[in-house]
Amino acid sequence: MRVCVIGTGYVGLVTGACLAHIGHDVICVDNNEEKVKLMKSGQSPIFEPGLSEIMQSAIQAEKIHFTSDLAAGVAHGEVLFIAVGTPPLPTGESDTRYVEAVARGIGENLNGGYKVIVNKSTVPIGSGDWVRMLVLDGVAERQKTLVPAGGVPSNEKLPEFAAEFDVISNPEFLREGSAVYDTFNPDRIVLGGNSQRAVALMRKLYAPIVERKYAEDQSLPPVPILATDLSSAEMIKYAANAFLATKISFINEVANICDRVGADVSQVARGIGLDSRIGNKFLQAGIGWGGSCFPKDVSALIHTADDYGYEAQLLKAAVSVNERQRLIALEKLQKVLKILKGKTVGLLGLTFKPDTDDLRDAPALNLIEQLNRLGAKVKAFDPIVSQTGLRHGLSGVLVETDAERLADGCDALVLVTEWQQFSTLDYVKMAKLMTHPVIIDGRNFLDPEVMIRAGFQYVGVGR
Ligand code: NAD
């Protein structure tokens, strides 16, 4: 099938590359010329395991093309994905201006023939109908340009201009760090909309993925497709993220109580996670959730509830527990080092989770800001940020090129991101290089006994 993906970030580029990999003809559109240039040369502007490989093979097979020309993308696609960002506004609402621009742009460039416009961006509930309206506005704008100078003679009609399309909400559930894997191995595919024709086309598009042709375990039953109305599909995305964020806030609350009563939250999490009603995922206590999705999506849902006169108390509590939790490493540092002014603190990891280069709303950024405010010097080592030089926008922190340079002269380390390679660092050597060998394990990732044997004073979260 002919596909156009508009917006080539973590969601759009992965979607485009994966759809090209399974045989569709894809054009990816982005209005960032630099990115387009990079992608045309076969390079991915983001770090995501496996992405460069499938991108390059799709380029070689001529299954994927990159452009900044929206008109060309719209002309090509029978399925048009909107995958632009919806970042948070200071009020907590979603900033939908990029979706708006794209929807109007699609309308202005519709060239006849039936199209399915697929909203993959996470958008406030009700956006499906709004996108439809904006596309029609775009169509009307375009139609105005078709009126000849001097107007249409009264005995003639405006030139016919076909704009046959449906809007589908197809929320994305991929996780940064395993986005390609998640696209080929989804738990479910949600298709919201009331057009049978559009849903049928989407089923055809996703058939190879549904049939597990590219899955790690091809013997699994087909991927469930959930066909819903537009609003329910949009709500599913928000509810899923709000639930996961709340689950983490819950275990962090339990961890803080564990800290006080002397229980070990790792054992508690295992004990409750074995209950199949609870499940063991998203029960890792630590320094709180961040990233480009959870904070903005929970805030947006709270805001939507507010708009309808409902106070989302549980979600507000999940946010406030998280805000406090993001400062827990600071509290622990103060407990051990007392005065932070003039001390040097080293951060192991900067990104909001491992296997990504994404720094958006990462807990490390809060920590850097607060440590600077209290007069501490901050250094950091992150396997991706340190090597790719993605220091853009980072201030108040010296980015080191390896963990030993980081440890050198530090009064304490804080493990911020659970990168797998942090489990095998030479901690004996690192402890010797430090002024005070203290480690705050912000993700309960390291083995306390191993760290103590390496010479560290070990402090976890709730253990
Ligand atoms: P991103 O910021 O990484 O990428 C957005 C891209 O859209 C950028 O490359 C930008 O240049 C491009 N863009 C903006 N305006 C454009 C326009 N008018 N025309 C063409 N391109 C334009 O965003 P992302 O992280 O991929 O997220 C996209 C959406 O998917 C968001 O709504 C997000 O909430 C949702 N989502 C993200 C994730 C995730 O893990 N990142 C997961 C699920 C859903």
C-alpha cells in the first residue's frame, strides 16, 4: 500500500521504516530540512535500537523516501499518518498546533481519490472530529484558489474537487528504547473511527504485523485489533499512560514507607507482582517517571477532566508523588553528605530511560538544576549522550566520556538511568577515584552487597 507518514520523530520514523520493511511504499514528510537531509543519506536523526538497519535496507529497496514536501506526500499516500509532536503547554494542555498545521495542509493538498487520515499523535479526546474539520477547512482554502480572477460566472459551477477521506485514531503504544521491537510485536492495535471502509484499509495495512510475520515469536496468536469509536481510541492512549504512571507512583509511595519502616521495596514488589491481578511490570521504585509522554499525557488528561468539571484526584496525586520522588536523590545526598555546596556529584545516566537518546523531561534535568541551585558541581556520563555529543540544551553539567572519568574526584554518584552497561562497570576502581565513595542508586539497579564490597556506601530507594 502507499503510505505517507508526516512527522519523523520517535513515532513517525519508526512507523514509516517498519511499514516500509514489511513491503509498503512509504514517503516520510518532515518540515525540518536538516532531518530530511540526514534521513535521505540513510542516517537516523534519533537513536533507537535496530532503526538504522531497517531504514537503510528500506532505502536500498526503494521502499522509503524522505521529503519536506507535504503535497508530494499527500499525493502519494492512500493512508496518511499524522505523527507530529503534541508537547505540553505551561497549562498542562497539549499543544496541538503541529497537528492543526498538518491537518489543514493535508486538506489543502488532497488530490482526489479516497484517503484514510490516521491520527497517531497523542491528541486530546475529541481531536478526531476536529482533524476532520481542519482538513475540510484546508479543502475550502484550496477551493478558493481555484476560483478564476473575477469570480465564477453565475452560470458556471466551481471546478469539482474531490475530497473523499475518513479520519481514524490509531494511538501508538511503542516504548522508546524498543520502538522497532514494539512495532513488530504489539500487544494490540487500536483503530478508532466509524468508517468500515477506513478500518478495513487499516486492517490490510497492518495484516503482516497482525499475523506476526515479523514477530519475535511467530507462533503467537494474531495481534488483537480493537475497533472502537474515535473518542474511546483517544481515551485508551491517555488511560494507558495514566495507569502506568500511577502504578509507578504507587510503588514509589510504598518505597518511601519502606524506607521509614525498614522494609525492602524490591522484595515487596516481587511479592505483590507475583499476584496475577497486579503483575510485575512497572513496579520498580526509583526517582520517578519522566520522558516525553507520561508527564504530558497525565497532565493533559487532568486538564481534559477539568474542562468537563471533574477533578481527577487520583491522577493529581500520581503527579504530586512523582514531583516529590524526582527530588528523592537530592534528599538522600543531603542526608549522607550534609552540605552540598562545593561538592561534586556525578550522574550515571542522563536520558529518562535506557536505550534512548531522549532527554525530554528526564529526571536528570531536575536533579542537575537543583544540585546547581544548592551550589554543587555536577558531572555526568551517559552511554549515548556522551558519545553522540547530544549535549544540546544541557547546561550546568559537565558531560564526561566514560564512567571512570566521571567518578574521578566525585563526592557521590547517583545512578539516574538503568543502562545495562552500568551493571558491569569497574566499581572497585571507581570507588578509589572518588573523594567519598557514595552511590545513590536511583533505580535500585545495582546489587547493594556488590557495591558495598567494591567500597561504596550504598543508598537505594526503599531498600
Ligand atoms: P517528536 O518530537 O520526536 O517528532 C515530531 C516530528 O514532527 C519532528 O521531527 C518535527 O520536525 C515534525 N513536525 C512538526 N511539525 C511538522 C509539520 N508541520 N510537518 C511535518 N513534520 C512536522 O515526537 P514523537 O516523540 O515522535 O511523538 C509524536 C506523537 O506521538 C506525540 O503526540 C506523542 O505524544 C506520541 N507518542 C510518542 C511516543 C514516544 O515514545 N515518543 C509514544 C507514543 C505516542
